[in-house]
Amino acid sequence: MKQKKAWRVVNDAIREGDIILEVVDARDPIGTRNLKVEKIAQKEGKKLLIVMNKADLVPKKWAEEYKQKNKDIPIVFISARERKGTGILREEIKKLAKEFFEQGKDKVKVVLVGYPNVGKSTIINVLKGKHAVGTAPIPGYTKGKQLIRLSKKIWVVDSPGVVPIDDFEELVIRGGFPADKIEDPVKPALKLIKRLLETRKEAIIEKYGIIDFENEEQILKAIGEKKGLLKKGGKVNLEETARYLLREWQTGKFTLFGKEEKKNEEFIWDFESILNDIEKESLIDPRRILWKYGDKLIVDREKRVGFKEIEGMIIGIATGFKKCDSALNFLEKLTNKKVIASECFGGKWKGVIAILE
């Protein structure tokens, strides 16, 4: 379907509904939210609810933080596949519908819109439940379409509005065009890095151990250096590095939340002020750092981690582990560096200060 026609279908879908559910992939909210859709819905005076699907693939804490930062539009996190949060979704729909009923409207229609593969059809099937019905008995309703009864007065339109992907770079990021066949892969790769920084910059730290950078291109160069993607003379091959990064993203080898998050091994980023002081004093001896800052380091059952590049090495602090070796291994996985010196401290719960390179 051509872009112009596709947008006409989306516009028609929005006009048809009273409540618009914009379905978004929780793993990539910036990439799968569409501001154009949101503006159209608001301009048409529709009630808008953002449904973050696939929430089982992101940490609960991160989801709550995202909601707190985006209070302008109501947001619900669900997993349609796991049937989690769908009860909350139904309640949110009923809340939004209440205003229409108070104005005397006897039927409220709910329409789902969103990019391909975000789970619109799955959500429709979940909302159907035992209430699936045939063609709705509403005069003048488009033949071939169906309404699904959510309650006596609330109906869901069974055909979602599929938002078209407007630009080539976005198409590449979503895997709609193979990374190996792109003539200029650098632009979409830089756009992807920008999105990662805006959504969850820790993903870059966890995957590649890159901490200090000024812009997206510096990150791309650093990835090339770490992966050995170099031209003759030792200069980074940006095109090959960009293709590598896009392949990793398209195939799911690189995601916003790495293996540690999937295992629900959550931790708190901490020790920023201590690490800044360590940098000012150029301290790179774990024993001296512990002697000077040991009384400021919190050690309990909560995992706390922080690290910073100082004088070409990584200074890492990790607390809240049962064994010192576990803390050191955690720092190595997080930074993708090797421990060359360390100091262990604590009682029942351990902490380490480590130098990595």
C-alpha cells in the first residue's frame, strides 16, 4: 500500500473511533510511538491511550519510570501474549468511555492504531475474550467490518489502522531492509544510536563498555575499534561498523535490555559523586580508594554499581553481592573489560573496588 493511501486508512480509522489505542512496542517506545498519529487523534478530539505491549520483555522498574516521565497521555503496560495487564487495559478503556456516557452517548467505539508487528491483532483477540460477536447491528456500519463487544456500550473495531513507515532509515532500523544491502548504512546506524541514548543509554554501556563520548559518531567509531572493523592503516571502517550494528539490532542480538535484565538481576546505578572525586584525585589504587571512601560505600543486599573511565582505565565499584568473585564477574560483564586489580570489603554482603582494562 502506498504511503498516501496508508495514511488515509489511518486517518479514517481515527475518525471512526471515540477512543484511540496507540499500540507501541515497550522495547522500543521512541521508535514505535508516532507523534503524527497522536497529533491527528488530539486534533480530532479523540481520547488517546498508549498501550505499551510486550511489557514482559522490559523491567517493571523501567516501565514505571517511563510512565512517570510521560504523564501528558495515559499509558498502560501490558503483555498481550502472556495475558498480563489486559484487565487494567479494560478498566482504562472504561474510564475514558465514562465521559462519553455522561455526555449522553449510547455507544463508544475503540480503534487500535500502530506500526506493523507491535501486537495490535493480538490485543484485539485478547479483548475479544468470550464477547466475540458477528457484524454489529448498527445501521450504516461498513459491510465486512466487525465490532467486538467489550461491554454493553463499548465496542472495539476489529480492523486496526496500520501506521506506514515513512522514511528509509526507519525501515532499516525495523528490519524491513537487510543491513548488508544498504549502500549508506551510517545514517540509519547513527539514528539508531541516538534512539538508544534517548531511551536507555545503559544498553550501549552493557553491550560495548563505551562510557565517554560526545556524539553518536564517536560511539560508532568506538564500536568499530572494539570489534576490529578497521581499514588498512588502522582507521575504523564506519560503513562496516554501521552494518554490523544494524545486523545486531535487526536480529535481536542487541536489545535495550541485555541478558542480565532478562534474568531479573536488577541493580541501582550509584557512586557517581565518589567516582567523580576519585577522578579529581587521580586515584587508581583500589586499596587507597577503599581507605578514603570505604565509610561512604553502602553495603547491603541491594546491588549497587558504578564505574568511570579514569586515565585510560575503568574504575568500578559494586556492592550487594554474596561473594566478591560474583561482584567482579558482574563488573567484567557490564564493562566488557578484565579486572587487573581489586579490593574486597564488607561482611555478610560484599562489595568490591576494581580496576579494569
